[in-house]
Amino acid sequence: MGLFKQNVAIDLGTSTVLVCVGHKGVVLKEPSIVAVKTNTRNIVAIGEDARQMIGRTPDDVTTVKPIQNGVISSFTITKKMIRFFLNKALSNPLKRIFLPDVILCVPSKTTNVERRAVEQAAQDAGAHRVFLVEEPLAAAVGAGLDISRPSGHMIVDIGGGTTDIAVISFDGIVTSKSVKVGGNDFDETIKNYLKRSRNLMVGDTTAEYVKIEAGCLYEGVRNDSVEVHGSDILTGLPSEYVVTSQELAESLVSTALPVLDGIRAVLEETPPELAADIYTKGILMTGGGSLLAGFDELIRKTTGVEAFVADEPQYCVARGSIEILNRMSKNKKDAYGIKR
Ligand SMILES: Nc1ncnc2c1ncn2[C@@H]1O[C@H](COP(=O)(O)OP(=O)(O)OP(=O)(O)O)[C@@H](O)[C@H]1O
Ligand SMILES: [Mg+2]
């Protein structure tokens, strides 16, 4: 690898894009949002600048999320977004002359067509070589697991729009399932709860704030409260309400059920030897959604398997991806079922 040749990992998430460069760790973290002119589709802003515009712009500017449930929904916009973030992360112009090798992660159930789209987007955005890695493998490596042994691990990666459940062993995925429920669905549940039972209308940002400040999935693990400001649905006037962790726990738990069902289904499909490993080691939770208080406890109580949240779970996929690419360029060999 040349002096200026860079390794870059991009976690193209539904809510957040993370970029790791070389051995520097996460150097960029921005919302996966792009603001475009409604009529021309010309890009006005990308990332954090675009997020600031949500709900605050005239009709001729629309904000789009080019990644939906972990897959590209708008190819052209995704390409431009990747290029923008790549250039921002590789701020030294000298380094941009030497096109970086880029590793991107894809959810385990991504189709070949979708894989090629992601790959092409990175290629067009200015990558030298592009590698794809399955998200659960990256998450496990990023959480510090040694997955190279023939021993079973279960990873539950709870993102913004989806939850990826996978059993891995010997650097590969044995069984997996993707559930279309993620952290954002809890925001939606909070919005509906406040509207239905408190006549209070709040926006997405407020709902997420409530979730982070007082949200809870298992009664008793948290006892916080937060003052919510919104508008009264009957009068339309500003209104407020103090919501507690306890009432949130009651209303949020049903939203988590598909995740619990998914875990049970994957466990049922897991060969007995690997299932025994998982019962011994527990379930590893990654992704920002796993920070919702009580999620681990809910999984423990409903599946009977120990569950624990990784350190800084929202960074596991990005950190694991760069580690895999760095190891590959050091050992000059492909691993982890990486497709080129
Ligand atoms: N402290 C917290 N408590 C609860 N939820 C949190 C917390 N921090 C982040 N989240 C939630 O995590 C989710 C985003 O997680 P993450 O960044 O892993 O998603 P992503 O990788 O962009 O999405 P995906 O993997 O689905 O494509 C959001 O719903 C966010 O509200
Ligand atoms: Mg993710």
C-alpha cells in the first residue's frame, strides 16, 4: 500500500452514515439525508446541513433519505452522497489523488442487484477497489469478537429502519433474518401514543428525543420523565405534557415484538451445536437502536438467553468494516465472504 493510499469504510445506514479512514477510527458521522430542489432534483445540501432543513424549508426544497431500510432507494442521490462524504472524510487533497479502497457493508439479506448498485455507487463516487461485507460480520468484529473459530455467535443489529439478526461462525453467516423494525419505529410509536392518549402532536425529532431521554422497553429498568412540547390536536395551540419511562414502557413494548419473534425464529433454525454456543455466550446487541433502555432485559426475559449491548453499539459496523479491510490489505487475502 502506497504512502497516500487510504483504506476507507463506509457504513451506509438508514439514519446515519459513518466513515472510518485507515487507523483513525470514525472520522465522519452525518445523517443520511439529502435536500433537493423539488422540481429539478438538484442537490441543495447533504448530511447535517440537510437535516437542519427538515420541516423548515419552503415547498420547493424536499429532504430525501436515499437509503431506506438499509438499501438504496435513490441511486443517483446515493452516489452523490457517497462522493460528498468521501471527499469530506479525505480532507487532504493529496490523498484524494490516490483513489481509496472502500469497504461498504450491506444487510445480510441484500439481493445481488442491490449489492451491485451499492458497489457501483461507490465506484462512481471515486473508489479504487470496492469490497462489500455482510453487516453482522462487521458488527461482530467491531464489537471485538473473534469470529474466526467454528463457534456460534448471535448478533442482533438494531438500526434505524431494520434489525438484522444473524448467527455466525467460522467467519460466515449460518442463518439470518432481517426484520423491518428499528429505532425509528419506536419514535413513531411515541408520536402515536402522545397523539392518541394525550392529544399532543409532536414531530419526529421530538419523538426521538423523548425516546432517548426517557424511553424504556422493560418496566422498572428506568424511571425518568421528560417534558414534551408540541401542539394540541384539538385547539392547534402549543401544549406540553410530562411523559414517564413507565408509560413509555407500556406503549413501546408491542413495537419490539417482531424483533423478539425474529430472534426466536433464527434460534429455531440454528443447528444444535451452534445454538448451545449461543446459550453459553449470549446474544450480542449492536446498532444505535440497542441503546433503548431495557431492550437487553426484554430479550433476556422473552428468549431465556443472556443478551448484552456492545460498547458504543452504533459504531460497531463501521469499526468492524475498516478492521476487516485493514487486515485484508495487510494479509493480502480475502476473508469474511467479501465479494468484489
Ligand atoms: N441513546 C439512544 N437511545 C435509544 N435509541 C437511540 C439512542 N441513540 C441512537 N438511537 C437510535 O438508533 C437508531 C439509529 O441506529 P443506527 O445508527 O445503528 O442506524 P443505521 O445504521 O443508520 O440504520 P440501519 O442499520 O437500519 O440502516 C435511531 O433510531 C436512533 O434514534
Ligand atoms: Mg446500521
